[in-house]
Amino acid sequence: MTDTMASRTNFDTDLSVRIRAVETIPLHIPFGSPFQIATARESSREFLEALIVRVHTDQGVFGIGETQAWRRQGSAELLPNLMHSIHGQFEPLLVGRSPFDVNAIMQDLNATLYNSLYAQAAIGDALYDLIGKFLNVPVHVLLGGKSRDRVRVGAVLSMKPTVEELVESAQAFYERGFRHFGLKIGIDPAADLRNARALRETFGDGIVLRVDANASMNFDAAANLLRKLEPFDIDVAEQPIAIWDVDGLAALSQAVAMPIMADESVSTDHSLLDIIKRRAATVVQTKTAKNGGIHYIKRLWNLAEAAGMRIYPGNHPSTSIATSAVAHMCAASPIPVMEGVFAVGMSGALADDIAENSIRPIDGEVPVPDGPGLGVTLDEDKLAKYRIEV
Ligand SMILES: [Mg+2]
């Protein structure tokens, strides 16, 4: 028997693998410092609600995926809801099937719970992880191969009580090699202007400055503030107005000089098509949980590329699992992607991680994981430490 035939035989054996069970692990992971954005202004968050999913097979290998119960920015999911969807609706559809049948499985999950993207994200990404582990290749190989070894990422500048503290937080990121900043705006326009001016005075042209209102402003307030921010060379204004107001985003794109990014307004491919048809934004942000993981985000990126939009890879604050999923997608993208905030959980927002090999930015860049699958090894002690009863 030749080597080729031998490996072919092994490959056939791998394809016989079947999904045996789905395990969910709900976690409360503390933030390092309070995470304040314009929506949900009543309180800042003390911990992230993350859900880790393990898809187990009859051959012992398992795949891991992550989603979050973010409960802001259009997310209405709670950890118990996500777990109920996954165990009550998805698990019976998954058990006994081949993890290689990602497209058919995702189609069935969506047919069962329409647009349940937050729940589907963890399952789909776990299947990609599983396939990569079975074939002994990183997920970026499954996505078409690696176009880059490192992915430059941006930092979120969460709201601070004073402009001095805001600049101090930016300085800390700058010293770690970050050059792309997403400044949270939308509660106090005077403070927003002060912050933007202070950042330009401190860093000059040495940084790229973006602003993000998290859908919090009305049209007039947004148009007024964005015009006043124009002298500070803002690269893009992220989701200034309400999720549902796509016509408003289109009008805003005409009314102000800076480009507009749609984030909360984009969930499915249909919602992105709507944005494109109405020319409501020229930048689109995707997130693992919001947009349903790798399986669906691939489609969004293809649509965005075809429409000539810029792609901003984001995430809700997350552990290394969702960070890795986005890093693999960025690595496999043959066209440039923007310096997104998908490493936000690891760039300082979260106090801890649940991976043995945390994916940490080095000089503002995330190294693309090269291990099989997503390349993340779970730290069982950390899982136990942050696990909650639901
Ligand atoms: Mg956003």
C-alpha cells in the first residue's frame, strides 16, 4: 500500500465520526475595569456573561465555541435562554450527525430557531474547531488558507470620568503598540469633543481615531456632534443612531464628511443587503455572537467586499475562543481588514481568560493561532473558577 492510499484510509475513518453530545458552560468573567458605553447608561458592567460550548464526538475529540449574553446593542439573550436553545432545540438535531456537515447543520439550526444567531455562533464555531482538530489543520486552512501571520487590532477607549483618565487609558494602549482607537461617545457631546481634541493633541497624526456612539443618539444630535468632530480626522463614526433607523444612517452618510459604520444594524445577510442597497454605511462591523459565528460572517464579508465596503472585525468582549475565531477569519481574508476590536476581552477589558494559551496582542497585533482547529486549549481550573449555576 502506498502512503497516499494509507492516508486516504485514515481520512475515511475520520469521516465516520459522529456528534455524541453538546455541553454548555456558563461563565461570569470579571472585567478588569468597569466597561462603560453609551447604551445601558444606568450602570457599567462588572463581569462578562460568556457561554462556552463543547461539541463532543464518539471518537473522544471535541470542538469548542463561544457566545455571550451581552444584553446590550440589540442582544436580548440571557445565559439560560442560550442554554435552553442549545440543549432543547439544537442538541437533538446534532447528535448522531457528522460534524463535517456544517452547512447542512447550520441550515437546520436556523430552520428550527430562525435568526437565533447568538446561540448558533457557538455551535458553528465549535464545528469548525472540531473539523480542524480532526484534519489536524488550523481553521484558517479550512477558510481558504493564511494571507497573513499577524492581525493588527484596535483598542476600545471606554468612557472615563475625566479627560485626563481617558488620555491616560489611551497612553497605556499606545505603549503596548496600539495605534487604532475606538472612542466611545454619545452621552455628553461636550465631553466627546474634549476627549477627541485631547487625543489629537496628545498623539498628533500618530493614531487612527474612530468614534462609536452605540446607537444612542437621535439624528439631530448625531449630525451635530459628528460635524463638530470633523476637524479631528475621524476615520469612521460607528453606529451613531438607532439600530432600526437605516434611512437615518443613509441620511447621516450624506450629512457628514466622515464615513459611517453599521454595527448593531447588521445582524443577518439580509440586514447587510438592506444597508448596501440604501448606501446607509460604507463600513460594516461583524461580531461572533451578534452575527452567528464563522459560518454566517463569511457571507457578510463576501457581501461587503462585493459592495466595496470596508470590513471591521469586531466582537463583544470575549475570551480567547471568540478572539481566535475572528483571528482565523482575518488571517484567511485575502483583502485587507480594518484594525478591529475583536481582541477587546484580552486587550485589557477582561481581568482573566479561560485558555491555557491566551491570545494576547503583541505590539498591537494578534498572532494567528497555528494549532489544530481554533488553536485554543481550555484551562479547566479557570472554567471551574468562573462557572456559574444557571
Ligand atoms: Mg459597536
